Amino acid sequence: MSTETPETPSSSTPSASGGRCAKGAKGGRRGRRLFRLFLLLSAVGAGAFFLPRAFAGGGWGGERGCHQSAQSAHDLRERAEWGASWFYDEIDATDAQRAQLDAVLDEAAPVAFGFKQESKALKGQLADALSAPQVERAALEEVRLDGMDLADRATAKGFDWLARAAAILTPAQRDGLRGEWDQRQR
């Protein structure tokens, strides 16, 4: 009579199915999938809470600061002035160049603020269309087409201002900016 007893599978003993124990150590593949799903849902939930706050304007706590949206064309121009002063120093702009570039910024600020207001109105129209008792595709399409038109007009005007500003700079200044651009794109 033989006294051999069959081995009981352990977590390190392969099962008949070719893997570890049938249920796997601590949940195995299923546990990892659930954990990944939990992480994904947590990230989506956090994004749904924090991103609207970050982009809504008014900063994280509603205080006036660098995250608050410009409330007027004058505010927008003031913010542009801060960036422009850094830019002028970076390219070593002459006083004449500064005056010409400031004239472009003075023209751009109210128009850019108008684009911002149009964008805000479109976001409101989109929210209204999506929160209606019956979602109408025609209303959504109208908002989409208006958004495309706004984007086209805003980028065309922006590139016009960019071209005018670039024409004010010397070739050496533009080349220096190209080097800065290339370095930041890495």
C-alpha cells in the first residue's frame, strides 16, 4: 500500500489551467484590473472637479490673481504688458521697437477681449443646448459652426498681429527668438 498523498496546490504551484492557483494570489489579474479601473475612475473624478475650477477664472479660491480671467480689455492689455516687458528685455528691443509693438498690443487687446466674450457666450449656448429637456442636434451644430467661425476669425487676426510684430523685429532678433522657441519645444 502506497502512502503517497496528492499535493495540494499552493500559490506558487501551477494549477491544471497552466497558471497560478485558480483564484490567483490576492485576486491576481482580476484584482489588478479592478485596481486600474479604480485609478482611472479616480483620475476622471478628480479631473471633473478640478479642471472646471482651474479654467473658470477667479483662481482656485476666487481671489484676484494670475489664474483669474481678464474682466475687461484694459485688464487683458495689462496682462499683455507684463509679458511684453519680459519679451522686450529678451530680444533687447529698442525704444522705437517697444513703441511699435505696444501699438500692436493696444489694437489687439480690445479685439481679443471681444473674441473672449464671444467664446463665453458660445459656451453658454452649448450649456443651454445640452441641458434642454430634449437635446437638439441642430442647436448643437449651430454652436459648433459658430465656434468654428470664431476660431477662424480669431486665429486669422492673431496671425495678422504676429506678422506685424515680427516685421518690427530685426532678422537677428527673430533668429534669437527661433533659438528660444527650439529650446522650449524639446
